[in-house]
Amino acid sequence: MESNHKLLLHTCCAPCVLKCTEILQENNIDFVLYWFNPNIHPWTEYNSRKTNLIKLAKEQNIDYIVNDNYGLREFILKISPDFEFKKRCVECYKIRLENTVLYAKEYNYEYFSTSLLISPYQDHEFIKKTCEDLSQKYNIKFFYYDFRPYFREGQQKAREKNIYMQKYCGCIFSEEERYNKNKFKY
């Protein structure tokens, strides 16, 4: 990817985006961070993650865009009745990534990607496939990079920088599962 092309990078949180931005910068890729995460609950968690992402972006002098539509009610309606683990996560990925692609198309970005590709806890192959499908559907290029080998290093750097480290994926269901690990079997 040439450096004169803009990449819109969907960002899930500051700890995950930290190594992604370093890698993109090392490769001279011109990018902008994009915050859109209506899945995150409660509001205080949403605000903490957003605030820490903005703080990191400012510290690193990285351009960012915040789609500040909290959107929890719409998110819940879109994923219901598929509250079971795999189905709800699939819908969550689709909601956030499609919003990113639509924004990228509207504002003439040539590429899009997501920091979700760094987490070993996310369904990497499904995220990649969803991005490829959206790329075809909306005629915009998907920039794929497997950031997973850098996950632990990014988490350690986030701790060193005293960046807020969340304890669950983000949605109300993942928060519930955090406290009820033995109750849910999928």
C-alpha cells in the first residue's frame, strides 16, 4: 500500500490499537483512526475506552474520528434474538465494520481495516472474511494485516503508558460472562 493512500482504521480500544498504529507508521501508511463501538456497555466503560483512545491519538499525533453515537439500544435490537455467543459476536463485527466501510466510502478513503485483527480473543478469520465481503460489496479496498503476533507487546506497552485496560470485550453480554464464567456453556 502506498503512503499517499488513506486508510481508515476502525479502533476498538487504545490497548489494541497501540501496536497497530506503530506497525502502520513503520510501514509509512497514512491512516486515520475511527471510533465506532455501539456495543460497549455500560456508558462509563464506553466513555473510558473512547477517552483513552483519544488521549493516545493526541499523544502520538495521530488523526482520529469519533462517531459518538453510543447506540446501545440500536445495537441490542440488531443482535437480538441472537444473544448466544457466536451469533451475537458475528453481528457485532458486522455492525461496526459496515459502519466503518460506509464512512470510508463517504469520505473517499481508499482502504479500511480494523484493530480487531490484533486480538487472539476475537474470531480473526470471521473478521477477515467480513472485511473481504464488505470490500467487494462497497468496492473499497480492505487492508489486511495479521497484527496478532504483536498483541502481548501492545498490551504490555499499554500498561507501561498507564492506558485503561478493560476486563471484557465490551458488550453487556461479555460483561455478564466475565462474572458468570461457569454459568454459560456454548
